[in-house]
Amino acid sequence: MGVDARVRVITALVAGLLAGYGIAVPVGAVGTYLVALTARTSLRVGACAALGVATADGLYALVAAAGGSALIPVLQPVMGPLRWVSGMVLIGLAVRGGAAAIRQYRRRHAVAAGSDRASLGPLRAYLVFVGITLMNPMTVIYFAALVLGSRSAVEPSVLEQGVFVAAAFAASASWQLFLAGGGALLGRALTGGRGRLLTTLVSSALITGLAVHLLLTAD
């Protein structure tokens, strides 16, 4: 590999890391739900959910790197409906989490991982978060804009595109796992039923608010 090619690969690596953190770091409804889910269940479930988010980000980075400008006109007509579906799913998850916490608290059980572990194991958490994240078409628009904006006169090689996608996935995964770790620490700190009830209701309200904002800004 020549010097120029090595520089281009390193540039693709840095661009992918920056792109991955750029889309992952702003904590929205999905990130909030990830923290709340981990606090109620376990780090294992939260880590799988985090990898689900990162997988969706990586897929969108791959599609953007491969498709480029052709993606934007294709996605524009479905952005509004997808955002509505995403918002309604998030509201449903928030209501479900809050209702489960209230039921368990009224039964004088600690709002712990029992019911969530039974209904949302690691694999299901992974798939749910892949689906939720894929419903956000702004992610692929974001990656497509970055790819197009940074594209030079020389077409990027398959290796450069692969490095960009892998770096974006790694960046997103590291941040989502950080959020899951925060949720696990929160769950350990709030072991009492009242504390878990309070944090679950607060997180459900926050998720609902973010989802409503998503719906209001949908076309």
C-alpha cells in the first residue's frame, strides 16, 4: 500500500469515527430508553440493545457509502411516515415500561428485572433496537451528506468505504455501550422499589416527550 493510499485509509478511519460519534452522542428517545431498559434489567440486555443501535447505524453508514446521492430522493417520500411509526413505537414502549413499573410497585415488589427479563431478553432487545433505529431515515441522510461532502475527485476504494463503515459502527457501539453502562450503574444505585418506580416514570415521560417532538416535526 502506497503512502497516498495509506493516508486515504487513515482519513476514512477518522471520518468514520467522527461520523459515528456525531450521530450517536446526541441522546434522544432511543438513548433514553436504552438507559432506562438497562437500569430495569441487566447490563447484558442493555449491551445487546446498544449493539442493536450500533448495527443499524453501521448498516446506514454502509448504505450511504455505497449509494451516495441516489439515496436522498428515494428516502424523502417515506421520511414522514417512518418518523410517525418511530414516534408511535417509542410512545408505546414508554407507556408499557411505566405501566409495568406501576403494577409491580402496587404489588409491593421491587421494580426489578423480573418481568423485563422474561419479555425482553438479550436477543429480543437487540432486534427491537435495530428496528427502532432503522425507522429513523435521518441517519442515512446524515451519513450520505457526510460521504458526499467529503468525497474527492478520486472515487473511494472498497477498502476505504469498509474502513469508514467499520469505524462508524465502532464509534456508535462504544457510545451506546457507555449509555448502557450508565443505566446499569443507575439500576444498582436505585435498588428500592420506590426509586426504580420514580426513575422509570421519569424516563417514560422523557421518552414520550421526545417522541411527541419527533411526531410534531414529521412531515
